[in-house]
Amino acid sequence: MRIVLLGAPGSGKGTQAKMIAQKYKVPQISTGDILRAAVAEKTEIGKKVSAIIDAGELVSDDIVIDAVTDRLRANESRRGFVLDGFPRNIPQAQELDTRLGWLGRPLQLVLQFALDNEIVIKRVTGRLSCGECGAIYNRHFSRPNRPGVCDKCGSKQLSHRADDNEKTVRARLQTYDQDTAPLSAYYKAQHKLRTIQAGGEVEQIFSVICEVVDMEIRPLEKKVTTPKSVRPQAVSTKPATNKKSEKKAAEKPTTATVKKATKKVTKKAAAKTVAKKVVKKAASKVAKKAAAKKAAKKRPGKKR
């Protein structure tokens, strides 16, 4: 499976990306994580990124796409991947399509997380993260069971990023609307875009995502069910008959058949009787004529 997640900062795509990666056994690929790892490993790309960051400049699209492509070529990405937060604009999306085309592994699905901006602001400004295991909490929506203590690892290193303030978040949302939002039309034209309503509970959203993924990418794993609105066809109560039974039924005379045959025989007999009478009557006439003629011959002729 090859998926891209789109959504404003704080829409929950990072959390869902982790859950998708765990369920479907594919890596979660985030540009931030890739660039940080490249810098830490001091790769060629990492050295370029480090120099750019030190100079206070933004990392170019070319460097970002090179870093992403290297990760996509890795063995761990052969079964697929979840791209989290990349691409960020249409030029990056076009270049990504080109690179994936070279690899013969085009994108299959793009999930867009839809969420009201005011909720996004609350999510980001109230975000807490664990310094030990990376678990994420929120002061407004999902607090840890014990204040300041991570539920997963028990660490007390829950921190709030300084740049997670309302002013910064609104600026990020404005940038997203300008640069990243047009990607919706780009992927919609490719018939790959599906919208996920991201305002519910984490597990509920994840369940919807899994349904979409299984239906769009792995449809054969979904059971095909008959809609309730479809009424079952009426079943005939007439017993099935085979050729032998039909033949026997044909050979066995019915009452109607007997009556019909009897009537036919009766008519024939009546016609035969009438014919005999006619013949007898005609013979009688012929006999009378012959007798009369014979008698006439025996009579003496008149004297002259």
C-alpha cells in the first residue's frame, strides 16, 4: 500500500500515520523525521540540510524530494509506505509522481483530514509530548491519567513546544491554505483523493481509515454482502421433474385423455354404422330395379 496523508498541522494525521503503519506493517515516512535522521547520520543530504539550517534558510524542494526518494528505495519500503506531511505543494507532488513512476510504484490513495481551524488551534496549543516514548496528549481533549506523567512509559517528561502557540498556529494554517490545500484538486483529478472527517475520537477515525484502505486498496479482503433493500426472489414450490418422470407422466393417460379418446372412437363407430346403412339401402334399390327389369322381360308382348 502506498498512501499520502494530507491535513493541516494538528489535524491528527501524524497520530493516524503511526497507527496505519503499525497495522499494515509499512513504514511511516515524515519529511521532518527523514531530514533529522539524515543530519544525525551525517549523510550527503544530511550535510546539505545542516548547512542550510545553520544559514537560517529553508530546505529546497529538490533536497527534500531526494531525501524522500532515498527512503522510498529502501528495503523497508518495498511493501509500501505512509507519507505523512509530504508533498506540501503541487511541484513536490508532481516530482513525487515522477520518481514513483521511475520505481514503478505509483501512489494508490490520498487521505485528506478535514477539521475546523478552531479545533486545530486547540489541538496544537494544548499538545503535550513525552520526551521518552513520544506519546502525545492534549490539555483540552486527551489528558494523561495522572497530570504530568506519561500513561505509556511513566515518564514525567511531558513538554509543550514553545512554537505551539495560537499566533504561530494561525500562520501555519494560512501557509497550508495557500500551498498545500490546492493538492486536493490535484489528487482529486487523479481519482485518488478520499476525505476523512477528523473531528471524532482517535479510534473511531482510525476505523474509518481502515475501511477506506481495505475497500480501495485491498477490496478482495472485504466480504461481499447482499444489501437489505434487495428482496429475495420468489422460490417456486413446483417440484422439479426430470426427463424420466416427464416421460412416465406422458405415458400415463389422464381422465381427460380417456374421455377424448372414447368420444373419438364413438364418432368413428357412428360414422361406420351410417355408412353401412347407406350401402345396404343402395344395394336394396339396385336389387329392386334388377328384379323389375327381369319381370318385364318375362311378360308376353301385345298382339297386333
